[in-house]
Amino acid sequence: VQLVESGGGSVEAGGSLRLSCQASGYSFSSNCMAWFRQAPGQAREAVASLYTGGGELYYAASVKGRFTISQDYAKNTVYLQMNRLHTWDTAIYYCAAQDEAPRGYGAAWCAARARAGTYTYWGQGTQVTVS
């Protein structure tokens, strides 16, 4: 499984960025995709997650209303649209994937695994700097 992030960079406060994560060697069918971030000197935190089979999306309270996670099933790609960025959004952003999500309650399971940080597959990260 390979996850490749792109779209990071530097932006002024109040601006927007869109991160992309393309997955290869991984089935997008009924599995979890998530974005995490880690700022210098801080623990890694879950930002958003989704269940590729549909259902409620998960967002951390700090990004709710500003960030949007979405997927392009045909491209095996997940996105993170980040609007109204603040300086404290500065971090390395990681894409992560988790398979074997249970049908029937996949979205909740994906969110729980995201909050616990227990995803199996990880990308290399992309830097987002807000000044």
C-alpha cells in the first residue's frame, strides 16, 4: 500500500489549500481514509476521516466548518479542502488508510480508529505552513 500526499505549501492566514492523497495497492471499497496532522512539539492528531462506503464524516472540533474531507472513488484519491486557515493549522499533514472496516457501522468505526490514531497505512506527510 502506498499513500502519496500532495498540495501542501505556504499560505497566508485566512487562505485555503487543498491536499490530495492518492492510494495505490489499496482497495477503496468499504475502507477508511483519514487525515492527521502533527505540529512541532505536539502529538499527532486526527483531523478528519471518512468511510469509503459512505456515511457521516468525522472532523476534529478545531477544523469543523473550515475543512472538508472528500473522496474520488474512481481515482482512489482522498482530498482535504482547508479554508480559513489559521497559523495554528501549521503542521505536517499525513494521509492514512485503514482496511477491514465493518459494514453497517463503518463510518463510526473509521472515526473511532482515527481518534485513537490506529490506522495501519501512512503517507510520508506534506508540510502546511500558515503565516
